[in-house]
Amino acid sequence: MKKFRVFFVALLFIAVIGLSFYYLGTHNIAVLNPKGIVAAKEKQLFITTSLIMLIVVIPAIVLTFVFAWRYRHTNKNAKYTPDWAHNTLAEIIWWGVPFVIIVVLSFITYFSTHDLNPFNPIKSDKKPLKIQVVALQWKWLFIYPEQGVASVNEIQIPTGRPIFFEITADAPMNSFWIPQLGGMIYAMPAMRTELHLMADEPGEFRGSSSQISGKGFADMYFKVRAGSEVEFSNWVSRARSSGQTLGDSTYKGLVIPSTQSTPLYYSLGAANLFDQIIDQYKPQPKAGH
């Protein structure tokens, strides 16, 4: 009976591990399937730090089962030492090993934080494409100031070209995230944050908010399409000829809280709209001052 229990526990453990690897191999886990230089570095950082921490986690889990089995109530051969209080080797292990791990993780964190700073431009011989992002309630507005177009809940970018995102919000604090291209960054009213990303290969990627912001949060996602420069130019042309112009009145309609299931396209009608959105939250000088 005892052998059967041990065999069952071991079989269950193997099954859980096997199912985990099967799931990872058959499902598209966005953060583990990077399509950009930034996301690839973040994946490597995630795997490295996880493996280092498993140096402590795995022995702790294994020893939990070992101690539970060895010192079970029915095991009369287990040594009972209630006054045992100190062991030099044990103290070195459970203080020394975590200390070394923390030091190693500190160095990794320091260098990776500087390397993956979202404000750092991506080195390339191509001119970055500037996209201004406005988090609304519960949708995303993307402005292409140099191309004179805008879209709601869809981004088109060329592969192999750095993308410079300027990000703000005209709604409660939110967060901008394209997992397969890079990490998320907050979008806040009256603030301008930056994010530099680049797609290494063509495809369609999911973008979303990672900050819960009310009942429409689940529908606050957008598509990111990466393709050739020709595909990008064609997309810009279609947006210009959409028949809709993004001016002050149109923008006021977008600000009204709502979800948008299909993308919208506009030609720009309001100059410096992004700056106007930020400036409206700045304190206005009092009359006479």
C-alpha cells in the first residue's frame, strides 16, 4: 500500500510536468514568443531569472515532501531532536545560497534595467516611425503625425524599423502593452511617456491594456500589423481616403466612454492634437496673473 502511494505521487508529479510542457508547446504564450528585439531580450531575462530562482524553489519543494514523508506520524524510526538548534553547515546553506542569488540577481537587474529602459531609442540606420498613443475609455487612439492619419484600435507598422511611441491618456490611468514586441508602460493624463519597440518579422500581434479600468476593460485591446514599407504606405493611403477627419468635434465623440469592436480610420484635421490632449490637464493661470 505504501509503495502504491509513493508511485501514485510520483506519477502525478510527472503528469503535471508533462502537461505543463505540452501546454507551452501547443499554445501561443505571447511573452514566450517574441517578435521584436526588445521582447526577445525580455524573454531571455525572464528565463534567466526564473532558472536562478529555481535553485532555491526546487530544493524547498522537494524537501517539503521529504520531511513530510520522513517525519510522518507512523514512521517510528525518524530521529526526534526537539533541542537541536544550530548546525553550521545548514546555516551556511540557507543564508549563503540566497545571499549569492540576490547578489547575482542584483547585477542582472541593474544592467538589464538600463539596457531595456523604454526611453532608450533602438539603434538602426532607419528613421524611427513616430506614433502617438492616447488611452481612452475603453479604446486606443493612435496618431501618425508625420503621415497625417490616425486610427482607433489598430496599428500598422513596417518590420525592421524602430517605432517611437509617445503615450498619454485622456481617461483614468491605463497601460499600453504589446507582449510580443515589448513590455508595457503606463498611460496617464497630463503626462507624456515614451516606448521604443521594433518588429523583427511580419505578422499580426495583439495589444492590450494591463491596467483594469472598469467594465469595458476586457474589450480594450487592439491589433498590431507588421508588414513591408509598401503595406504601410498602402495602409496610410486607405486611412487618408477613409472619408473621416479627426478634428476637435470628432475627438470629443471618441472621448465618450465606449468600446469599439472594429477599427476606425481618419485623416488628421486638428494640428498638434496630442499636445492639446496633454495641455488640457495643465493648471491654467488665474486671471490678472
